[in-house]
Amino acid sequence: MGSTQDYVDFVQERIGLGARITNRKMFGEYALHLDGKVLVLICDNSVYLKPLPANDALAKGLPQGSPYPGAKAHWVLDELLEDTDRLQEILQVTADALPAPKPKTKKAAKTSKAASATSAKPAKKAAKKVAKKATTAAPKPRKT
């Protein structure tokens, strides 16, 4: 069973950080971003936080679980949804411990331009050959 958008909206509201917290659907589930940093996974309508040394002391006593098969254990934040202050504190400490997101490059735009230029090259070469033949190659006189 996947998570619902209603549940994601509820979690964002409970976190209470307004526009600083955003969500993105990923692989049928959701990721929550705080100031552009991925902090929380919402899988099967449960809230999971990656364990870090920085958030270990604040998360003591919380249950651990796996957000998806094969994943390492994460802190399960479901019971903190009623304690907004503690929830905000643990999320802020986690965000502070993570590196800033890398700026996105315009690689996709460059790649598509390069692909269109590459595909146009053979056509341009052929057109140049035809034009060159037409201007330089005058018909040879026949010997009789």
C-alpha cells in the first residue's frame, strides 16, 4: 500500500514549517525536503528519518523501521507528529548536519542541443557535397 497525498499534506501541516518543507513523489512514495535537503521518507503512511550521529540523541527512544525492503533502519517519527516542537527540532538538527544540495546543471539542455547539432551534421555535409558538385563540375565535352 503506497502513501496518500492526504497523509503527506497532514504530515507537512504537523511539521509546521510552512513553505520551507516541500514534498516530491518518488518511486510511488514521497520524500520531504527541508530547505531543499531530503530529510524524511513517507512510505506506507509512516514517516521515516535517516539516522545520523547528529540526530541520534534527539531520536533516542523512537522506534526504528525500514521504509522499504532492503533499506537500512530509519527512525520512525509517527509518534512525534503530536509533538511539533520536538519534531521541528529533530528535523532542523538533521538538516543542519546534511550538506547543501548540489546546484542543478543545465546538462539536459546541452545534451539535447548537442544531439540536434550532431544529427544535423550528416545532412549539412551531404548538402555541401551536392552544392560543390553542382558548381565545380561542369559537364565534360564528348570526344567524337
